[in-house]
Amino acid sequence: MLILAIETSCDETAICLAEFSDSGAKIRENLISSQIKIHAKFGGVVPSLASREHVKNIFPLLKIAMKNSDYKEINTIAITNGPGLMPALLIGTNVAKTLSWLWNKPLVPINHLEGHIYSTFLEPQENDANNYKFRKLKFPILNLIVSGGHTQLTLMESQNKFQNLGITLDDAAGEAFDKAAKILRLGYPGGPLIATASNQLKANNKKLKLKELVIKLPRPMINSKNLNFSFSGLKTATLYLVQKLLKNHKLKDIIPAVANEFQNAIIETLVKKTIEAAKKYQPKTIALSGGVAANKKLREALEKEAKKNKIIFIKPETKLCGDNALMIGAAAYFRTKNKKNLAPWNKLIVNPNLNF
Ligand code: KG4
Ligand code: ZN
């Protein structure tokens, strides 16, 4: 089944043309035009600029995606219809709708979070970047989705069937990484910058004897009786900690220790809640996805705990953690196969707050 998938929910314009079957995906084109440089100046995504850039980039990308293919070969068009930024979602959905109408192809609306979940099904093949096999996974799968806009635990009972177990009550984990990086004046996006700064801790501490200082941040809601998260207090605690440390230290000297403690606070909270959920819901598999899933220490920490509890652990390859259209195509393949969500183009609804 040849699927043209389009993703414009945030700051990446992404188009993927791939042939899907039960065994996996063979990519013809998988394109991402990132707007990071444009939003970096503002320390976060500016919705109106995101939509302007999607308008600019989407047709040139489509032209490249289709350069060696005929539209008649396409079986289905897949489109992210939420959650995300409304001005950004509207660009991709309108292009997908237009193509579906003009080319007379079925349109499959895909929940962006479902896309992230399906990124964990895609197993890369050695020496062939355009070839992925679908992992044969055991259900139920407990998903920890951690991105710039979302942090949630979602149980996947079978293909395309989901139940939310817990969500963040305020900031998402990725958003918290971005805000902490802003406090430390590291730049945007914050996640990879905090991770890199945290890796410099050992060398830096030796030089500065910072370990004599109490650098401790809270683990928000770690002992709450539910599976929800909250990261906005952690951001405020980071701000106060930095202000206190700056009285006696230069910013560059405290960055590694604060970054490391901040990263540990997030990882410990995410891992503890995921394992709690696993004990309650007894999944066969734990799957980590979303932009923050690129974090090496989080990947290692969750894998270790999953193994301790004798649960299979899976994660997407790093390049599929961030937003991409291949994961949207993969989710659409299973929806089409199971005959779910095959809306005619004129019934497509865009919902910035879409959830399961
Ligand atoms: O899934 P994604 O690409 O976009 C959304 O759907 O939000 O996630 C982007 C988020 C950003 O907040 C970014 O800082 C975070 O993922 N991120 C990371 C890492 N790489 C990206 N967070 C922690 N560690 C990383 N290595
Ligand atoms: Zn995302």
C-alpha cells in the first residue's frame, strides 16, 4: 500500500511517500524541513511563523516527494489532524484535503500521538536507511509519550486502540527542558543542550568543587497516588536555584551541575511513574516515544527498569523520535488495514486538542 503522509502539527514540515505492508515500510522519500533556526530566536515555537513556513515549504517538499512517482500509484493520503498548533495543522490538512479531492484518494486523519507510538514499531534495517521492518510486538503496550507538547502514559490494548492512564497537568517534559535551557541561556531546543551540558558535569565539578553545594531539585508528583505528571514547579525551582547560585558563581560554572540535576529530576519522575503504571496494568511491552525519547539517559534508565521487571522495552531509532511523516504513514497503514478512520476529505476535522 503506497501512502503519502503529511505532518505539519508543530515546527517541522514533513512528507513521506512509502510502501507499507505487514512486514514493514519501504521509503521512496522521507522529507523533513525543520524551522528550528527561525523559532530559536524566540526560545520556542511561534505559531504564526510556523504556519508561514509550512506554506512556504510544503509544495516544494511535495514536488520532491513525487519526483519519481505518479500520483495514480498512491493508495491513501495520511494527515496529522491534531493535536498541535492550530495555524500549523491547518496548512497540512488543507493540502491533504485538496490532494484527496483532486486525486480521488481516501484520506486518513491521524492523531499525532498515535504517530509517535507507531514510530516505536519501526525497526531500522542495517545498511538500508530506506527500509524498516515492523516489530512483532506483544500487547498490551504501555507507552510513555514525551514531547514538547505532551507527556502521557497511554495503554495500547491492540492495534489503533488506546487508553490514557495519565497526563501532564501543566508543562510537558520537553517544554520543561526548553524552559530550563532558557533559564541557563543555552538556546533552543533545550533538550539536547541540557543533555550535552549535563555530560560535562564530572570535569567541571572537579575544577570547581561544586559538589560541596546543595544542588537539589524536586521530583514533582513522584509520590502522588495517580499517574499524572507536573513539570511547571520544577521549572520555577530551577529558576530560584540558578538565582541563588549566581550570587557566588558564574553562570557558565553552574550550568553542568544544574543541567544534570534537572535532567535527573525529569528522568526519575518519568521512569518511576512508568514502572508504577506497568505494575498496575501488567503490559507485555513498554514503549518510549516523542522528541524527549531521544534523550540517551532516559532511554537507558527506562530500559534498565523495564528489564528489571521482565518487560520488553522498545524505543524508536533516534532520528524517528522527533516529528516526522513516516510515523504518520505507519499509523495510517494500520488504520487502513483495520478499516478505522477512513474519513472522506470533506469530513476531516482539525482538532488542536485531539487525544485518545
Ligand atoms: O516530538 P517533538 O519533536 O515535537 C513535539 O511534538 O512537541 O519534541 C520536541 C521536544 C523539544 O521540547 C526538545 O527539547 C525535546 O523534544 N528533545 C529532547 C531531546 N531531543 C529533543 N529532550 C531531552 N533530551 C533530548 N536529547
Ligand atoms: Zn511530536
